Amino acid sequence: MSSDYIAVFDSGVGGVSVLRELIRLMPDERYLYFGDSANAPYGTKTTDEVRRLTFAAAEYLFSRGCKALVVACNTATAAAIRELRAAHPDRIIIGIEPALKVAADHFPGGEIGVMATPVTLREEKFDTLMHRFTDSCTVHKIPAPGLAELIERGETDGEAIEALLRPLLSPYAGKLDALVLGCTHYPFAAAAIQRLLGENTALLDGGAGTARQTKRRLEAEGLLSDGPGELIIENSAGSKEMILLCQRLLRT
């Protein structure tokens, strides 16, 4: 494989929400998307397990040849990005983090929810991020175990999604200025989340910011492509259905 691909990695199909933003911003690039659905979900695993799986996926993608790696998974970023960069200092490695700064900037003094996987919310990386903003707004941690799994099965709205989300979100209905979607799977369930919280709660995620940072890094290194664009989607589950699901989510 040519070495001019941007590799995009997620624990499953969620990173397609970031891939969508990357393609929107840089349509002339060549992308290799790898979802590790065979080992999903990452969000309820131990930190060591997540780190091991993230390193394995990164090594695989490096072996395929790429000019940048986008870790389009909040859980993997929280658990492993620092170690991954230390192990590969000459690589362009972009992580994603919850859009808490965006929320705090837009709603100073506001009530901000961060919905994410249990691993993301317990990691030091998120704790450090959160404490940067606790003086300027009130931050509520909202773990959502099980949501990524439903989305992995192609369920993005409907009774099962609402049944899982209702007890998590009903205490915050009408009370949040913004909800930060701290897992790349969650934007695909945005319609149900918005209904349960109400239209006055802004939903924010880190996908667009991650795409902009990727473009900045590539531009700084003189590595932006002028086309033609290309997309390859792979999944560790070896399932054609997972590839089709990624393609469907990319179009939403």
C-alpha cells in the first residue's frame, strides 16, 4: 500500500463520525479506516486492555503504510495516546478528546454534561481536562455503558436506544446548556439524545476539531494531497455487514 494514506482507527464503527468530518474537510485525501469491532466495546475494558488493543491496531496500520494516524476513539485516546506518541515520536498521531473547551467557551458559567464511556471518564487525561474548566462552568459526568454496543449493532434510534438513554438523561432534561458527546459512536444517536434532553441543550462532539487538527499537522509537514481521494474500510470482525454499516453511517 502507498504510504500517503491517513489511517483512521476506532474500537468499531464510531470513528466513522470523525472520518465523515475528515472527508468533508479534506476530500482529496486517501483514507484507510480500521474498526476493531471484534474486540468492541473498549469503553468497559481495563486501561491495560485498551492500551494493548490500541497499540496492536496502530502497529497494524503503520505496517500498511500511512502518513498520519487518527485515533478516532475517545476511550483509546484517553488510555493510550500519550504512550503511543512516546513509542512513535516521528509519527503524526492525532487523538480526539471531548469538546469540553468548546462547551465552556460557548456557555461560560453554564451546566455542561459530558457523556462518555466509563474508561474515558475515569482516566487521568479526562480528569485533567475537566479541572481546567470547573471554575468557569459546572461539569456533570454521565457514563453511558451499553450505548456504543447498540450503535455497533446498527441501532441509532428507536425503542432500544431510548430505553437505555432515558434513565441516564432524564435527570438532566431541560437543565443542561450543552452535552458533550465524549464517544465517537454517540453522534449517531444524536436524534434520540436531543429528544430526551430538549431542544435547548446544544450537542457538541470533537470530530470537526480533530479533522482541523489533522489538516494543520499535515499542512505543516507539507503532506496534504491534491487527489484523487480514496476510501478503504476494514473491520477486524471480518464481517461484510460491519463494512456496510460503516458505509451507511458515513452517509448520515
